[in-house]
Amino acid sequence: MLEDYSAAPISDAEKALFRFLTRVNGSSNQIAREHVDEVRREGWSDEALYDAISVCALFNFYNRWIDGTGVQDLPAFGYQMSGHRLATEGYADDEKKRSIKS
């Protein structure tokens, strides 16, 4: 998937979305109505496209901010631990979840 999404075992709809997001990341000023229509024909809603574009834009911002400020990347083990925590505990501990609900 990371090397070539077009050869990955994902749906045609997902491949269309990744093709569109490649344009967003590489040549956003050249996106035309036909590109948007292509992903819509594959079943993606305007809301889903908005969300996907927002995620791409935010990650581009975060990466440039991190590079510009010198924030250090986590070592691989840090990402593994973070992934494990998120998978087993979610984004907030139970006390935070209770306070958010009330």
C-alpha cells in the first residue's frame, strides 16, 4: 500500500480517492471539476472529500511545522507504544471520557 496504492488489495473507490489525494498533495492548484467528479462517481460524498482534503492539508501543515521548529520524531518503539495505547485505551482515559460526557 505504501509503495504503490494502485497495486494494493483495496477497492477501486479507495484507489480513486488515493489518486485524488495524490493530486491534492502534489498539484492542488491544478485540480479540476473532472477530478472531483471522478471520485464522486466512485461513491465518495462531498463530506468525505472535505474530510480527506482536510486531513491531507493538516498533515502537510504538521510536517512543515515539525520540520521548521525542530521537533524530534518519536523512535519506532514510541509509535508502537502509542499505537498499543490507542488500540487498548482509546484517545482519552476513562476519567476524561466521563468529564467530556457530562
